[in-house]
Amino acid sequence: MTWAGLGRVLVVSLAALGCGAAVTGCAPRPLYDWGRYEESLQASYVSHDDDQVWSGLEATVTAAERSRHRLPPGACAEYGFALYRRGDRDRAITYFEREAQLFPESKPLMDKLIAKIRGGSSPDEQPPDGAGTDGEAAR
Amino acid sequence: MTGRWCIVLVVLAIASCGPKRHYSSYYAHEPRSILVVPALNETTAVEAQAVYMTTVSRPLAERGFYVFPLLLTEALLRDLGLPEAGLVHEMPVERFRDLFGADAVLFVTIKDWSNKYIVVQSSTVVKVSFVLKDTRTGAVLWESTQSAARNSGDGGGSVIGMLIAAAVTYAVNEMTETDYRPLAQQANVQAFYVRGVGLPAGPYHPDFAKDRSYYPP
């Protein structure tokens, strides 16, 4: 590194200190075991590789089940949705229920998806009137 | 020094230099769950939205919030006839409570996602703005704008070295799509985690409700 480079680092550090901006960074111990969850997101958004989306989600969920790690928010729900898309309705419901158990904040949405699967329609299908409201979700 | 060139991560701590924040609106509608809707891309970089979306769940969840599953969210929105971020951002926020049961919605706008050349140096910049809204009232709970930049090094002082450094940087940028990802991640960390201006810890974080002195009402 040259002196100019060092100088730049110093200026930036001083600027940060001057602002009193203590960048605390990520928590030292993560709350969740992310496994290959982010890889799945990248496969879906960037490389559009459905097989990798699936394998990443499956690996994340099964690894956490084996080691009793904490699954991050959304992992079970995404896995359930992937299962549904593969035609496995029963296991899709199991994982939607699991998401609602781990994170009660997701219960209104998970219940809605489960009701749709049981009613024979696709979870991402909206009622024709587009209302999409039920008392439970509004709570 | 030798031909080594360094990458300097420059934290543009502009937002964190502002006046002290108050969190009265935040505490009045303190969210447990956050729905991240597709980011609005105001840049000409077509891949920006997709790459950005892969970076946001983790830091937000690690801050202690329930973050709704992104892929499922997008599928549900698409089925509602909302395939584009622009339409989603214009939707009345109360609808997100009806549809998802979310306490709050995070609207992300990508302001800059570019690689600029200044003489022989290049600077990669990601600038993102965040607005968190309560789904009951539509009130703004928190907002932030963050930039993260990475400059190519000076290549050791000689003109040849500088040219090589710029060429290498260019090649790296051309080759990897993931180049912007660390900058997007950095912008998120700056936004969510900087004490006093970021997000107070959410309900799954051990600091939940204990960090109010840093985030005054």
C-alpha cells in the first residue's frame, strides 16, 4: 500500500470517528444457521437455476434438522413452496406449519396458504375478487 | 511499493453524520415482522435489482426481525398482477397487512449501481435508500440512504502500474456479476446496524427492548 493509499484509509477512518458512527457490524454470534439459503436466493434471482434453488433450500432445511440449528425466517416457507411446486402437497403443508411454529409472525400467511392447498387451489393464486382479506390476516 | 494494488473500502458515512434521530414513530408501531418488497431500480443497470434482493434478508433477520420469504412474496405479488416493483411501491401499505399479515414494509430504492472511471482509477458505487412503513397507519417508521464504494488502487505510483491496475479492475468488473454484491451488503449493514441511526434490535435479537438509550424515542 502506498502512502497515498494509507492516507485515504486514515481520512476515511477519522471521518467515521468524527461522525461518532460506531459501525457495530454484524452481531458476533449469528442468530441463525443460514446454510445455503442465500445461495438459493442467488440461484433464483441471478442465475435462474431452479435446480440450485431447490437443492440449496433442501440442504439448508435438512442440515438444520440434523444439527438442531436455528433455521432463518422464511427458509421453511420457501422450502414448502418449492415442495408444492414439485407436487408434494402434504410435505408443503408440513413445512408451512413448521414456519408458523418457528415464527408466529408468519402464521396468518401460512394458514392462508395451507387453506388454499387443502381447498385444491394453488397457494399463489388469489381469489377472483382480489380481496385477499380474511379476519385472521387483518388481525 | 511493488505492483500490489489495494482495494479501499470507503464508507460514505453521510447519513450517519446527520442530526440525532428520534424513534417515536418507530416505537409507536414497533414492528415484529418486515415484508421486503421488490426493490425499485432507478439505475440503468438491469441486474441491480436481482443482485440487491439476494443481500437484504440476512442482515434484517439477524437484526432480530421476522423477514417474509422473498421468493414466495414475489410469487404472490406476481399473481396479484404486480410483477413490477414500481406498481408494488405504489400500492396502499394497508394491503400488505391484509395479504401477508406484515407489521411493516421495507421499500428499497436503488439510486446508484455503477462503475465510474476517473482518469485511470475506477470507482464502483452502490447507493440505496430505505423506507420502512407501518402497515396499519402508513407512518414512516425509519428511513436511511447509504452509499458504499470501492476504488481501484493506484497501482504503485507509476503510470504503467496505474494503467495495469485500471485494466485489471475493469477485467474483474466485466467478469463477475457478484462484484456489486459486497457493496450492497455493506450498504445494508451501514443502514441497519449503525448505532443511533440504524434499526433498533428486533424481537428475536438479545438486545431487543434493551437498546433504547441508543435509539431515543
